[in-house]
Amino acid sequence: LREVPRQHGQGARGRRRALRGVFAADPAQCAGRPVILVDDVLTTGATAQACALALRRAGAGPVTVLVAARTPARGAALAQ
């Protein structure tokens, strides 16, 4: 595992690259078990994807991602 550089201002590709190999899961804790992954804010999905991949590689069952908020897509108009 390693320290992750700030992700603010990075696009999806940069975030995925920065998160490669950062997360790991203990197979003894998650093998065959369903997992609920909770994230506060979903921007590009890179963090959730990297975490879910680490869990699946450790043998976790289905991984469900729950998020509290999602940032609007770039260029999307905000509701008034």
C-alpha cells in the first residue's frame, strides 16, 4: 500500500492511475462474503472501482457501492 496523491482536479484517467495498487483486502476477512462499500462522495468512481477490485481479487462475493453524494458531470447544469 502507498500514499495517494491529492485527487482534486484530476480527471478519471489520472485518478485511476493514481489509485492503481493502493488498496488491498484480507481474503480471510472477505472471501465468499458480500460486501457493502460506503463512499461519501462519488466523483469519477475511480476510488470505489479500485476498492471493489481489491475486494473481488481477495475473493469477496458481490460488492455493492453506496454513496451519499455524487458530483455533477462536467458541464452539467445545476438545478436552480
